[in-house]
Amino acid sequence: MKIIEGYKLLHRNNYTEYQNNLNVRVIDVQGIKIGGNTPVIIAGPCAVQSYEQTIEIAKAVKKAGANLLRGGAFKPRTSPYEFQGLGKEGLEILRQAKNITGLPIVTEVLDPRLVDMVYEYADIFQIGSRNMYNIPLLKEVARTQKPVILKRSMSAGLQEWLCLAEYIALEGNLDIILCERGIRTFPCKEYSRNTLDLNILLPLREKTFLPIIVDPSHATGDAKIVPFASLASIQFNINGLLIEVIKEDDNVEDILCDAVQGIKPSDLDKIVKKINYLYK
Ligand code: PEP
Ligand code: MN
């Protein structure tokens, strides 16, 4: 294989089945096909806060048509004084949510020392934006051979993102899902948290066969923009969405992490219906 642009295991041009087309590798997670014919919906709270909150949201997103449940038990907060997640207790709650709803679990791992623990609960590891460059963590997660969502760093270019994903591939794990979650640009914080980089989606598709998903929640930071950002992303033939959802009657003061960007289950329901209509 030729080393093209710093990554070769993930470059389309190195595979006859992915050359000269835009085919996507299908990653099967308990029967859910990421990279299959229809986009997958991964939805749930930013952070697991309690049993009651997580189960209520899990049931609601399932009813709205989500395929997988997201939820952070370990949260990468900017300030050390902010809620850091429930840790192992949060993972236990996610397991119960899976038992009740049947939805496989997507959850973030922050620390190479905790990979073995999170492995027991996660169906897909999430590597967050802040850890895209954490090579020891990438390797440790990759060696488990479990599927990985690799979020784009808020300051990474396309090639840089794929080079870091290549570290996972080099451990023999090609079950990598790339997640665009917004980048930092000059108007950030003025009217949105980050800037959703829709422009990267097609060039990324042309470079690699990995499934691509979009996180409209962190990309915008605003629940009212999320439905529009979701549908706009879908127009780029992405393979899924990762969306933060709050309880239907949640109070912003009760939400310990990313309160203003979480959408209600009824809004998720509308997004899913629109996507289903496009794909019917
Ligand atoms: C998250 O998904 O809750 C999260 C922390 O995302 P990111 O790493 O993209 O900021
Ligand atoms: Mn969040």
C-alpha cells in the first residue's frame, strides 16, 4: 500500500472496492448498520445525571426512532469545578438503560487507564474532540477492537483528522466512525458555540471509506439550530447523527452539562420523521 497523505489504511485509493466510488465501510453494531443504506440516529443526554433522567430519555429517544443511546459517564469539562460525570455509576445506569430499551450504548472514554472498564459497558467508544490528538488513548481503545467514534478536534484539518484515525487502524481496528462536531471560527460564542463544517463532509467522503456522522448539538450549541443543522447535514449523505436530548419537561437549571443545546424528544421525533421521508 502506498502512503498517501500520511495515512494509507484509511485511504480509499488503496482499496479496489473503494476506489472510483464513494462506497462506505459498513460497521455492524448489534444488527445496526452504520454506513448502511439509511443514516443511524444516536441520541441521548450529554451526561448521565441519574437513573431516572437517563431511563426517561432513553425510552423517549427509542420511541422517537433512535438506533443507539448516547450518554457521558466521564465528562471532559473545561473547568475542574464543573460536573465531571458519575463515572462507574453512570456506566451502570447506561447498562440498565440498554437492558430496558435494547439500545446499544455510545459513551466517551477519557483516560487510557479506564479503557478496560468502559469496554465492559460501551458498544461503541466515543473519543471526544479534546482527545483526538491523544495517541496513547487512541491506541488503547483501538486494541480492544470495539468500534470507535472519533470526533474531530475543534481545530483539526481533514488530513490531520485522518492521520490520527490511522493510529486506530494501525492496531487492526478499521471500525472507526468519524464525527464532525463543529470547529472554532471567529464568530464562535457570539451566536453559536462552534461552526458546523458542512464543507468537510464531501472531501472527507472522497478521501476515506469510513462512515461519517455529524453532531449538530456541539456544532451549534443551540437547541433551536439543531433540527436545521441535522437536516442540512443529512443532505450531504452522511451515515448518521449524534444528537443530545433532554427530558421533555426538563428545567435548564437541572441540567448539569450542555443544557441549552439539548433538544426535546418531540423535536427528535420530527427530525427522524423528516429523515425517514427522505430515505423512503
Ligand atoms: C459530548 O459528546 O458530550 C462531547 C463532550 O463532545 P465533544 O468531544 O465533541 O465536545
Ligand atoms: Mn455534550
